[in-house]
Amino acid sequence: MTETPAPTTEIGDQAAYAAAVQTAVTASAAYYGARHSTLDDDAFDRLVRGIAAYETAHPEHVLPDSPTGKVAGGAVIGDVPHTVPMLSLDNVFSADELESWAAGVARRIGRDVGTWSVEPKLDGLAISARYTGGRLVQLVTRGDGAAGEDVSHGMGMIVGLPEELAEPVTVELRGEVLMTRDQFEAANEARTGAGGAAFANPRSAAAGSLRAKDRAYQVEMTFFAYGALPMEGTDEPLAERLRELPYSGLMELAAGLGARTVAVTPVPGTTATTVEAVLARVQEIAALRADLDFGIDGIVIKADAAADQADAGLSSRAPRWAIAYKLPAVEKITRLIGVEWNVGRTGVIAPRAELEEVELDGSLVRYATLHNAADIERRGLLLGDHVTVYKAGDVIPRVEAPVAHLRTGDEKPIEAPEVCPRCGDEIDRSQQRWRCVRGRDCHAVASVRYAVGRDQLDIEGLAGSRIDQLVEAGLITDFADLFALDHDQVIGLERMGETSTANLLAAIEAAKAKPLNKVFCALGVRLTGRSMSRRIARHFGTMDAIRAADAEAFQEVDGIGPERASTVVAEIAELAPLIDKLVAAGVTMTEPGAPARPAAGSADEADEPAAEPADLPLAGMSIVATGAMSGPLDGLSRNEVNELIERAGGRASSSVSAKTSLLVAGEKAGSKRAKAEKLGVEIVTPEEFAARVAAYL
Ligand code: IVH
């Protein structure tokens, strides 16, 4: 975290520079004007650094509009002059940069800074609150730093900014106004309820709500003080205290007057006497970021003593005694490209957003939670929307809101499912969290249906409706329970006679002899399908070996990478009770013809590994079958052809690529044939292929 680089947008010539300045000015006006910027914070920072780098190299080209060196990127809003300019902060992005900045301050003041104060950088907007005789009389935004907008109508909406202080003093408090997560959700609910568009994030929600004069609904915000200064009418003893107190003392004074400071949060301001201690505190605050109910985008480090501040002085844009240590962005703009509806183990049907991949807080994000259908509605999301996505630390990424002004008109409504996407039964919509009417049984019905399917245990006579009956009668909760069914239980079901009962029980009994790959496939382990189940069964040979394998061992299986391996290991652990039941029922737990691979940790582990079937006719080949099968392969399902390929040592695949060794192309082979021709892949007919693998048919 401490070595975050500061990437820069490359600007090659004067025209690109002019365009970059224009983009930055527009984005900045949107940001400070409470609309959501077209650029996220990262992109904006990169752009401004690129502009600054270009200006250093070409000072003769500098444009008057340039955002560099200006408070609020030059966005001018408001006409209430500030008593003292409301400045911005310079940034550092790494421990090294912080150290050299601190050394620079020491050089400037001719001594080491005695004490630093360290506190979170709150992600809201700066405000000046003027108190006369203890009463709140005016609220002013930062504007361009010299003058801001009067937003006194916001009084009474801001927690932490009392309308009356604990003492009748005349003082100006400065600080950040933001929305906590809960306040943001409530504001969006109120706003969309009143027919408005959702705010894209808490920051723009706070800015927009503060600036809106006439609003049909109430919103709440929160203030945190980071400054207290004298103003016209402040009595001299107080003015002197305000000028002489260290920053930490000013914050105690503000809190004593009844204003909110970060002292009441899990990340209170602290002091440190060395840069090492400052960096340790930076790490602590960064680690707590995901747990906070308000956004922070960095850590502010300030020389604590008034004398150190006075000696360090100010630049036109920022104090030289304070710096923001920026943390990586936890919010980005990306596109919503799809919505998946998943059914949880309890039958809850939850939508999940599929996103254009975006890097966020150190990880690549492709999916984000959308909570529930009402939430989609409330946020007014459309498919194809640009959306703000938030993720910090281990927090599951979530879609915050659409960026409405980036709409093109091509966005489509998000279709909610008509029936349960898992079992096809009805949806109970009586609560915000939709549930399949089957509740937990939905999972049972769907997983048993899958387990008894043709490519798994292939139990004939067990139609979906029969499974429904068995689950509803409480006779089964998973497919292992099938093996415990007896004659009386089955014949007791509706529409079951002696013959059908006998047939069903015989089919269930026969399923016990299915090879391991079918049994494994029947478990429905996430991220494994039919051919992966075959590979796993062939690789490990026994269920014991599969259960003993760790993620590393799974990665030896063709096609299993680290992510899939750890999911599979976790799933197998979760399925342990079901597997135990299957073992107890006498279901086959070995793969015929597979090399016996001892379970990890067993006494035989040190033995020579068993030979792989390298001498099989299709060993090392990746094979795709397409079109209608004919000749000896006539009537085989695609899965059965794939099984044949794998019995003969090949790897069955469903798509043609440069890695494909052979295409088995039947009638109507279509695009796969065309692609194979283009790539020069060998193509054979089903008859030719059957001849090569005749021994395995
Ligand atoms: S001190 C004269 N402390 O960050 C310097 N600012 O990017 C005044 N901010 O304009 C700023 N948290 O709106 C300070 N703990 C904090 C802050 C903080 C957030 C904001 C503030 C400032 C902006 C600069």
C-alpha cells in the first residue's frame, strides 16, 4: 500500500495538452458542481499529473484555464468571500514521497517538525460554518477557495454541526460534510421515491443535497471538523487561543463546543513524533478503511504545532505544513453488462451484476452485488449503464448507482425472472428479498434433479415431478437419501404401482455401480461439469484421493487453475456429509481404469506416481466434436462422444482454437468447421474417427 505509484496520463503535443485541460476543467466543474464527473478520481488525478508534467516541459504553452495550482481545479462557484482562503491539499502516494515531503518541511522551517497529527482524509466536501454568539448563522461551500456559495439552507440537516454551540462564542468551524453509507442509502431512496435519479455516490449525494434549495424530502448528512479559526467578532482571548493552539488542541476545542470530529470514529486523529510513527498510523487507518461507515480517500498529515505551521507557510493552493497521503481509489466507473439471478441455499433469489472488468483496490472486479430486485428499481439501473462500483478491503464489491448523464439511449431495462431460475417454480415476491416458493427445498429439488440426470447417475423413472413428491413428503433432502428409500415409502407415493416401484428401486440400485466420474459429477461441485468430472476422476482414481487432495494437487488436473482449485476444494469439504452418506449407501467410489493414486498423507504416498495413459491413441490431443454423428457414432449424445474421446486418452473440448488437434465434423458442422479450416486443424468424419477409437467404443 505504501508503494502506490502515481501513474500519469501521457500528453504528447500541444493539441493533446489543450484537450486534456478542457477535459479536466469539465470534469472538475461536474465534481464540484455536484454532478458526477465523467472521470473517476484516479483518472482525474492521472490527467492532472499529465498536464503538470507537460507544463513543466513546455511552460510557454500553459493555458490560463489549466487546473494545476488551483483550488477545486479552477471550478468557480459562489460569491461569499472567505475570511481566510479555503485551501486544498497536496498529495503523496508512497512512503518515500511522504518522507521526502517531511524532509522538505524540516528544511523550510530550519528544524525537525516536533509533532505530526495524523487523521483520515474524509471524502466529502469542504464547508465553512460561521457561528456568532454560539449560534450557527451561515454555511458556505469552498467554491474556488476565495469565495464560496451560501448553503445556509442546509442548517439543521447536518449531524455534527449543531445550530447552537456549548458556549456563546463567535468562531468559524471548517470541516468536511459527507454522507455515511446509511445516510446515502436513505437519501437515494428519498430522491428516487420523489422521481429523481439516484446519486452516483455518497460524495455527490452530499454535494447535491447541500446545494439543492427546494427539496420535497429530507436528507441527513454528517460534518467532521478539521479547522477552527477566528472571524469578525471573535473576542481576542479566543482568537489568540485559536491562533496558538496546536491542531490537536483545536480539535479538542471544536469537540468541546459540540462539533463532531473524527475523535468519535474508529479512526480518531492521533499525533506522532517521527515519520516512521506517522507511516505506522497511515497503515492502521488504511487497514480500517473498509470497516468505516463513511468514505475516506487518504490520510492527512499535518504539522501539529502552530509555530511549525506558521513557519512552513502556504502556497497559493495548499498549506506547506499539511499533505494528503492518497489511498487507492475504492470507487470506479465501469459498465453494467449483465445481471445474473442466483438462488441461494435458502431459496433467496439474488441478482448479481456482471461488469466490464475494472481494477479496484488491488483486485480485478467482474461481479458486484445488487442486493435485490427492489434495489435495482430504486437505483434506476439499466443494462449497459455506466455505474459506480465500490470495493474496499474484503468488502464484496457493490454497484452504487448509474451515472445517468453518461447514458446513450441504448440502455435496456433489466429483466427480472418470471419463475425461479433454479427450479422453475414460482417466486414469492411478498418481501424485498425474493424467494423461490420452495425455500430451502428449491436447492434440494434442483440438485437431486441434476444428480439423477442422464449424464450423472442416469436414474430412469425419476422425473422432476417424482423428485418434487419425494422432497415434499420429506423422504429425501439430497440424492444420497434415494439409496435409503424402501418399497413401502415409494409405493406410498401418488401414482406409484408395484411395477413402477420395483423399476424405480432397481434403477436406484443400479446407480450405485456408476463409475466415480458420474458420482462426482452428480455432486454438482461448482466450476466442474461432465468432462472436468471425468478428468478429476481419472486423475485421482478414488473418492478418498479426491477428498484428501489440496488446491495444489487439484492444479495437476488438466484445466484446473488456482482459483478453480480452491473453489473445488472448498466445495468438496462442504459436501462431506453428502459424500459420507453416499459411501455408507455403498455407492461406487472408484474410477475403473484410472491409475490408483494414493490419498495424500496415506502411507503409500512416497511410492512412484502411477503412469499416465500416455500410450492411449488420443493421448495429448484436444478434440472437438461437432455436427450430427453418424456411422458407428450414430445416436451418441455429445457427452457420450466426449466420454469416448476421453476414454481413448484425449481431451474433449467444445470450442475450436489454435490448440485444437482434431475436429470430428458430422453433417451440419457449421462455424466450427470453418474455424478449424482457417486454423489448419485436422478434420475427420465421425466414421473416420470411429475407426481410430474402435477399441474404446
Ligand atoms: S485539512 C488548509 N483535513 O480534503 C487545509 N482536509 O483535498 C485544509 N479534507 O479541501 C484541509 N479530510 O475538504 C483537512 N482531515 C482533513 C480532511 C480534509 C478531508 C478535504 C478538505 C480539503 C480537501 C483537499
